[in-house]
Amino acid sequence: MFPKPFTHKSTHIDNAEESASPDNSDSFSSYAPQGPPSERSERLITSVESNIRDTIPRNVLSKEKLADWVRINVYAVAPDGMRCIVSLVELLATNPTDVELCHAIEAAIKRKLLRTNEFCFGLQPGTLSFNSRYNVFLLRVDLHKWYDHGGIIFVPVEDNILDSIEKLVGHNISCFADPSKRKSFKDVEVLNRKRYKYRLVVLHMEPNSRTISRQQLVNGKDTGTASVHSYPFQDDCFQNIESHLNPCFALAHACHQINKGLAKKKYTLNDLNWRPELKRVLEITEGWEDYEVVPKEFLNAKPPVPRPPTPTPLPSGSARLKKQGSARPLGSATASRAAGKAPPLHLRLSQQQSSTSRSQFPLARHWHCLEIRT
């Protein structure tokens, strides 16, 4: 039996659900899994990718952009470096608008949907970071829009990858009564490789006369030529795309886009079931966006309280200057002239002294030592 579209009241389609940003409601309680946590779970909480700096609430509330170190890590692990994984167009400093960093699990994901993904993948509440380098990859601007709006998805090529994800999520969903028995996808060897093969699959594209150009590379270098490919993009180069994108995140994106398309009636289940690559995705991701498969305590778990970015500390003495409304240290000749006043007496005297006697007035040379005594 094929999965039904999850368009009931508990899905992400419902606009009444809260977003990923935390609220001030006291109805959310901190989640504590039953039984002693595993060593892997303890390490997960303190890992780099689950650091509070990059959790969903932190980024949404503080409106932070992708950190530079995350960008650098994405460029480092991507097989094609700073190139779009589909078109192979390179991200250039001279024209940085052609290629963009793209999220598989979107940044604006709603909290309950995020919790459902965390439960299915064997993670603790509030530890899935959408800014993980394995959830971020490069796409050309037009392809990025197609990807974000349900035009295309990426499906793992290898059957053992799909089977492993299906087995993992099936086990975790069966642990409804005791979530501590779940298994993290990070403990599955085949789901922690550095590179995977994907096929580009078109979900919905109008008009279908669109084309994709792909740069021709020789030994990783651009030859200056490109090949043009037409819908439905069944060319071998698009059916064997190499990327560092984690397949769990890729299928989470595919599930989300399929459900949105079904809700908006862009296609029906019958339209998808006759396509083998989509039929398999539907079978694997059944229940991934059904809130009823997640314990209520886990689903409503309050995330760590996000702290805003730490402001850069002001230089020594800046608090006093800011309070006085002056951009210059008190007692300086420049500040006095700007205020239309005569310089302090000790500065006027210092200007009249010889070069040898000026050493008697070090305050004129070291502004941070100036102080007006009353």
C-alpha cells in the first residue's frame, strides 16, 4: 500500500502550527528520554553540528546568516568544491550571485516538523542543525528556486542507502513507547560516508520546455564550453550527481516537497506511483511528517534557550565616552575644537612648550590616559 499524503491537521501544511522559532509558552517541557542515555547521545549534544550557535531557534530569532566557517567547511567537503552540483557553474568572487548555498531541510522549518525529523533520525530534541555542512550544498540560482519550490529533488542512487534509511526510521518509529532505544543515523556506517551518488528527479515543472546548461570540465578545470539538456533531464550526468549531501536530509526534503505538491494538487499519488524512483521514496518516507508517530513529550520538547550573538566589546573607556556623547576622549584637543571650546589648559600649555619640555605632559600623547580632574 502506498502512503497517503499527510495533509491532516498535524502536518506542516497547517498554517496554524507554530514555526521553528521558540515561543514563551510554559506548555512546553524539557524532554528527558526514558532510561540512561547512550554515550553516543551524550556526544551528540556537545557535537559541533548540534552547537546552540547553529540551532534553528538561534538563527531564526537572531537572523544570523550562514557562518563563514560553515561555508568554508561546505566548500572543503563538496566533491566539486565551489561549483553547483548540477550545472558545475563555479562560485566566483567577481560574480557571487550566480551560485548560492542551499539547504535540504529548510531554515524556516516548523518546530513540530523539526522534532519529527529528529525523532525519525534518532536525534535528541533541538540537536538537528539546518546549518550542518551535510545539509548545505551549492546550486545555481535558478536551480535553487526549483529545488526550494518543489520542482526538483535528489534521490540516492544506491539501493542499500535507501534500505538502510528505511530500516533505521522504521526502528525509531517503533520506539514510540521508549524513545531511548532509538538509533541515530550517525551510528549507521553507510549513512556517514563523505560522498553519495544522486539522481535528479523532476516533480513538477511548468513549462516543461526548460533546459539546464552544464559546464564541461577537464581534470576539474572549466573548458569554457557547456552542454544543454532538456526536460525531463534523464541524461547520465544528472542521474549520477556526486555530492556530500547526507541522504537522510535529501529524503527529508523530498518528502516535504512531495507533500506540499500533493496538498496544492500539483499532482496526485497516481501520478507519482507509476514512476519507480518516486514510488520508492513514497514507501520509505511514509510517516515522516506525521506528528502522531512522535511521543507528545518529544514533540513538545522545548529547545535550548537561544542566546543572541555576543556584541563586540567596546574599547576601554568607551562607556564613559558614549555616556558623554563624544566620539573622542574627554580632554582631547580635537574634541574641544569640535565642541567650539578652547582646549584644556594643560593642552594649551603643552603646545607652547619646547620639544624637550613636552615630555612633561604625557597626557597630550596618550589619549587613553586623559582624565579631567574636578
